[in-house]
Amino acid sequence: MYKEAEEHINNGLSLVPRIVLGSISGLFGVVLVFFGIHGFTHNVENWFGYFAFGMFCSFIALACVTWGRVRQFIGSCIGVIVFGLACWYLINELSGGVVISGKRSEPSVLNAIFFMIAFGLPGLAYTLTARFGFRKHEGE
């Protein structure tokens, strides 16, 4: 049963969820990159954040419309980015944040650990499994 479940998980999302996720991510990406570029030309303080998150959303959209090794490469890039952000968040909170905040929406060491467990480690696990699209498949 484990092998069968692993095969279904490794197939990825089906067509309809990929279209929905890719469309929404692509739309967010275009809008946020536009705001980032527009903010850069008008000296908006957080223009880089808009631009960076817009590019991240664009990567997700690109992963939804590609297949094979290209999708594995883009997915691995996304996994590395998420793991890096989780590491940065955890290190930042360990170096000067509160251990437990009063709210789940406020930064804290505990929330950074939860973020690492929920997003950072799965991103790293996918990256190690997919190996940027360079892994050998069974039978190769």
C-alpha cells in the first residue's frame, strides 16, 4: 500500500488543480511584479518585497505549466527558496525575537519552528528527492 501511495503522490497534481493554482499564482505574480517595478520608479519603500514575492508566485505558476525534469528543477528551486526563508526566519527569531508571542500572527521562536516544520523541511525534502531534475529514474 505504501508503494501505491508513493506512486500517486509522486505523480503530482492533476490537470484541474494545476490550472487553478497556476492561474491564480500567475495573476498574483504579474500584479506583484508590476507593483514592485512601479514602486521602484516611485521610491516606494517595500518595492523589493513586492517584486520578490511576485517572482516567487511566477515560479509556482511556471511549475504548474511545465512537466518532467523542468518541473522538478523549478520545484526544487521553490523548495530551496522556502527552506532558505524558513532558516532565515528561525535564525532571525533566535537572535533577538521573543520565544512565545501572545498571538500566532506575531513572530516568535515557536512560530519560526512551526514554519520550519510545516514548510521548510518539506521544501528541503522535495529538493533532495527531485535533485533539481537530475535524479535517475528506476530503470535508467
